[in-house]
Amino acid sequence: MAAQKNPVTGPDFEVGVPMATFDGKGLLQGHVGDEAVLLARVGDEVLAVGGLCTHYGAELAHGIVVGDTVRCPWHHACFSLRTGEALGAPAFDSLQRWRVERRGDRMFVTGKMAADEQPATAPQHDASGQQGRIVIVGGGAAGFAAAEMLRRRQFAGEITMVSADQDGPCDRPNLSKDYLAGNAPEAWIPLRGPKFYARNKIDLQLRTTVERIDVDGRAVIAADGRVFPFDRLLVATGAEPVRLPIAGADGEHVFTLRSLADSRAIIERARNSQTAVVLGAGFIGLEVAAALRSRGLAVHVVAPEAYPLGAVLGSELGAFIRSLHEQHGVVFHMGATVVGIAAQTVTLNNGQVLDADLVVVGVGVKPRISLAADAGIAVDRGVLVNEFLESSVAGIFAAGDIAQWHDLDTAEARRVEHWVVAQRQGQIAAENMLGRRQPFLSVPFFWSEHYDVSIRYVGYARTWDAIEIDGSIADRDCLVGYRKDGKIVAVAAIGRDAQALDCEASMATHSRHGV
């Protein structure tokens, strides 16, 4: 999605600001003309970069400084304050850098820095001398992020992306949010347009199903017989929606949501529907419910658990989310399951029959690991990888929803189905395919939108011993902590974006040092 255009705020940096303005602050939002600029204090230095995140346009001054990086308050993208580079997804475009001068006790921004004007401390990750063939199986978050990073690092060899989807890599989180609700045009959805792949010589093979991986022959074999040889391979096949084994689940008005084509189909069906039934009260199901309510449909949510998202966020936050949706007209049927789907109705196990012009099944996903397993690559609940995201077969890596790694901090096997995790794994896998040997240490993060409430979740907690609430969930101002074995392993934040960022930075520090 393109960054949103925000009106400039804060002081005019061309006329200067007193150094005292920084007292107690690490970040200061302002502008030069009609362009947003961020001043950031790093030790005794003041650095200037573009003031808006290149992902969705958040004001970076509401984020935090970690070392010589700035973190976005909305979706936790990470940028270098020295080079402007987007170091961590979900942002990929760099920030503009600006020149800063100190005159007496005032700071002035005097102009833009050229793209090739490198600071002395710029990292050197140039892989322009490397050749070879890299094949990426999968056109989702991890696959795109890997291909983009390979070219960003100037990898000079061949890159082929093989995807069964009919559309190129897209902004999947938006498919259940603004795009489905009708608030985002389709032009925002592709992560990059066709010219990006052509310009960067990324051979994007869409509508191509992979039949098998020939490990010994170092080749990917497509169902149509085409052969894609590789020197290094990234398996990023993602996950697929779970389909219910009940009568009527294959009806033409029954949908799952994973791809852009899926979202388009739901939108088309919704145009002539009055009532929708959503099966599942997870993040996708609830976001779909909110989107369909915004389109004016009557919406029912059916799920077997006691609280929406209770297994992920706990009963207190789950009850709040249910109340929020009920305020917008959603009707819940918790503790219920579906036993049959007819042309215009859904029947529950308690005998209740619901009208249903449209049914969306959102009961979870399962990793697509059969391709790897059939090739003899070690799998468990996912494709087993080491800290460098390399599989049991040298030169073959895995990233995204299918990657299962051993977390050194918790000593747990971990497989996380989050968009940002997949993107960051794709980036790290790319670095390691180029020989950098960089461990994946990123703290899991995701966000979820429910009408005018945003939830930021940092960390990982399959179970917890206690939940601690700082603030008020009802007032939409809280940090919910999930404690396991005496320490906070995850937090969910509403209205406390910077605090969520602080938690992420703290967890990352502990992970790096084995605390």
C-alpha cells in the first residue's frame, strides 16, 4: 500500500529550532516546505530523515529511537537514521535523508542528501559479485521480501519466483481490512507493480504450481513440466485455509480468505447479499465481520470457544472485542459449531438456523509443508530450520508460515503465522543465502484492526500463567501483559503504540543476550 499523504505538522526546520526543544525528547516532527521531516537525537548527534513511515505514512516522531534506528509506532517498521534504509519490514522503501547544521543553539535542516551520498558509517552489504541461481517457491510475504532484499544487496545472479497465485505479491493484511471494507482501492494492494519485477530482473512466474523439489538435481519441477534449476532455494509456500468437512461447505456462496482473488470474490458476492455468517472468531474472521458490517450486511459470527480471540488474548480482552463488535451490530453465537450449510442458511449444532447469503470460513490455516516433506526435507509442524533459516538440506531455506525454528530464549519450537514475521524471515533468509550467517532474532509482531480500535501484539505466548493489565481496556488505553514462568513473554496494546515498541525492543535485547 502507498504511504498516506498527511498534512505537515510541527516547526519549520528551515528557520531552525532551539536545541532546548529536544530536552527530554529523542524525536521531533517538523517540516521543510510541504515535506515532513524528522529530527532524531542519537547521542550528541542530530540526524534528519523523512518524517513519515514509507509503509502506511505514520508520523515517526510517535515511535522510538533504538540505537541509531527509528521504529514506526503503527506497524513497527525499522529505519536507519544514518542511511535511511528500511532495515525491517513491513516497510521496504527508504527514508529521504536531510542535511542538518547547528548554528549556535539552533538546529537547521538545509536540504536533501543525494541518494549516493553515503555516510561514513554506512554498512557494506554489497553482493554485486555473487552469481548463481536462486529460486523462491511462493509469492507471499516471505517470498517477496527475500527477492527484494536480494536485489537490494545487489545480488547479480538469477532470481525466479514461482507462485500458484494469479496475482503478484500483495498486501495480504489489507484483504480482510480496508480493501474488503471498501475503504482502500485495489491500486494500494500490490506490494510492487509489474515494472518493479522487470526492472530488477525478478522472473515472476504466476499461476505456476510446483509439483516437486528435486533435491539431488537442485531443481524445482512445475506441474506443467517446466524445470527451474537452483543453486539456492527458498521454500516460502505459506499456509492454506482449513476447510470444514461438513455438508454444503463447497457451496458457491461459501468462501475462505487468503488471496486477492478470494477477497475480490467475497466483495462481489457481498454486493448482492444481505446477511453473512462468519465461521470462526479469530483475527481474520473478526476483521471480515467488521468489513462486511461496514458494507451494510447483517453479520453473524459462529465459533466454539467462549470468547473471541480468547486463546490468543485472554478472556478480558476477548470480552471487550466481542462487545466492540456487538456495538456495531455483529451477532455472536459462541460455544456453537456449524453442522450444515444450505443455499441460503447455516444450521448450528444447537438446532438454530441462520440466514446466510454469504458464508466466510475463517477457522484457521495449516502450513503447506508437503512439498518439502516429499523432497526429504525435515519437517514437524513446519519445515525445520536452524537459526539462519536453513533447512536440513544445505542451500535450501524456509521462511514464513511454514518455518519452524527453535527459539533460544524460550527453548520452544516456534512457528508463527504473522505477516511481519514472514517478511522479516524472508529478509534474513535472503541475507543468509548470500552468505552473511545472520541469525533470525526478530520478536514476533502483528496488528489487528476492529473498527476504530487497533491492537498491537508483541511477543509470543501460546500459554500463560497470568495476565496483567496496565490501564483500562474499556477506555481503550491499556497494555496487557502475558506472564509465563515469571516473565512477560507477550503484550497486547491499545492506545499505547510507543509502549508496545519499547516492549519489542526490550524483548529483542533479552533474546540477543540470552536473558
